Amino acid sequence: MNESFFEHLEEGALRQLLARSSLQDAALVTVGPSLHIENCNDTARQLIRLRPLERIDQLLDEAAAAALRGCIADRQARTVYEELDGVRYRLEMVPHREGALIAFVREDHAAYDGSLRVLHAKSVQYLGALLADAEQVDDPALAAHLRRQCLRLYRLLTHSDFLHDPPLTEQLRLHHVDLAVICRDAVQAALENGPQRGTKTITFAACAPCEALVEPQLIRTALYNLLSNAQRVTPVDGDISVALHDDGAFFTISVADRGPGLDADTFESLLTGWQRTVSLEDYLTLARQGAPLGLGLPLAQRIAQLHGGSLLLSPREGGGSTLHFSLAHLPDSLADHNLCTPMILEDGYTLEEVEFSVFE
């Protein structure tokens, strides 16, 4: 990246963008309030083929252009997806001076196309039939095993489908809820459904009730995945802690484990999901160490991004890692004021059953 581009950036905007995405190979553009391009780095010049003073919205589809205008108008970050020349990009937009700073981050999911959507629909039908058959098995242990394996497959398909085609922030069913209550309930669910039920210590701390505008079902899903990973890597005599903090701009839920710890490169690799960037030997080593190699971390990262936040890593004092799941203070204009009812999953199984099916 050319250094001269960064000389013109506001430090606050750059920090906010770094919290949302890696900038390696990203195409970066700054625009003014009228959406005219002010500056861009070399990667962006090659990608967008537009010059300063030209309007960026001539490149974007209607939804992305509307999100950019919303970012500038309410001074809130946005995440949208755009296809350019047949390639899918994630657009991270953060306020910058009177306009916005935009990062075009390439999404290389060539190995995962829309055919999985058809597979997902068909598989859910088959799983429903298998679950019904499992309930007729006379052996309770075998019936429970069959049910759990079906739910594991359903979980994998659901996570993959969400990561392939995530909604826009504006498409979420956002409601005002107390994050402290969601966190407390998630800790209780982890204790009741995790490995060696009730034998691992999980503590929760929050300074005060934290009312946030979020989609509750997605936040619960992310927390269940973070807690499941923490339970897998933490020994029986280790402790897991969950803390909720509000700094006025972001709500941050921190989940700390007592596992072997993750370094920054490994964490970055795990966030790629099915696109492994490590060798097979390194992958097997991570598996033997109990590293969370599924789609749980990419899922939590994507859910955080949809809420204007990110998933970050830090070492835990005394051993282990802490994952920081941050959510932005979203504007009230995004709230869904329709009545919110608990989501009923297909065939009567609960979100807890699905997300904790990874445990025997």
C-alpha cells in the first residue's frame, strides 16, 4: 500500500476500520459527503478504475450506495457485500471527516457456491425424517446419539449457509435487549449443555444492565459458539470467564479460556473458515491441541461485523486466550418495532440443542 494514502487518514477512522477487518491487500477509498472520491490507494485504483472527483456510487449497486449514504448521514459504520467483475467483495464503511473511508475486501469463496443452498434445503428435509425416526428407537442412548448427530449436521449446514450469504445490517431484526441478560442466559446454557455438565466454572461479570440494539438470536448463536470453544480447550480444573463492558461506542463481550492459547497468525487463519491457509501438518497439530477448527469463529466474526463490531483476540493473564466480541451502538433508526417473539426452530429442537450438539 502506498504510504501517502495513509498520511491523509484520520487516526480514529483508521482504528475503527482496523477493528473491523484486516487491511492486507484491501482496496481503500475515501469519499466526501457528496460521494465524490477524494483519495484511494494503488489497489483501489486498479480495482475501481475511477479517479478523484468521480462519484463512487456509479460503481455500487443500490443497496451498497444506500448503506454508504447511511454511514455518512448517521456517522455509523456499515458492512455490505458487492460483486465487482464477477468477484464478491465485503465493503467496510466507516465515517471519515465529513464523508467515509471504504475498504473493499475480497471474499474468495470459490469452493462454495449457491449449490449448497439446495443441499441445505434437501438435507433439512431428510434430517427432519431422521429425527422423527430416532424418536421411535427403543434404546434411549442410541436415540439420543442419532438426534445429536442429526443436529450436528444441521448446525454445519446452517453455519455454512449463513457465511456464504450473510444478510445486510439493515436486513436484521434488531431489537432493544439487555445484553447482560443474554450473556447470563448463555453462560447458564453452556453449563447445562457443555461437556461434563456443571463441572467447569464459568463466571460472568457486568458493570450494569446494557441495553443494546441487536438481533438476539444471532448474538446468542455467537456466544454459544465462543463458549463451546472455551469449554473444549479449558481443562476440567480451569476457569472460564465472561465479561460485558460498554465504553459508549461499543459493547464488548469477552470470553476468556484456559486453553493452550492462540497466536495472532493462527487466529487469523481460523477466521477464514473453510479456506484453510495453513499446511495439513499444521492443521493436524492445531486439531490435536484442541483449537476451534470449525466455522464457529468465522460465524461469530460475521455476526459481530453485521452489528458494526468485530471479533478480536488477546492473551489471558495466567494462560489461555480471551476473545472480544464487540458490537457497535447502532442508531435507533435501524430498530424493528414489530413484536419480537422467540424463534421456533424446525421440528421442535432449540437453538441450544443445535449449537451444543458438538458435545457428547
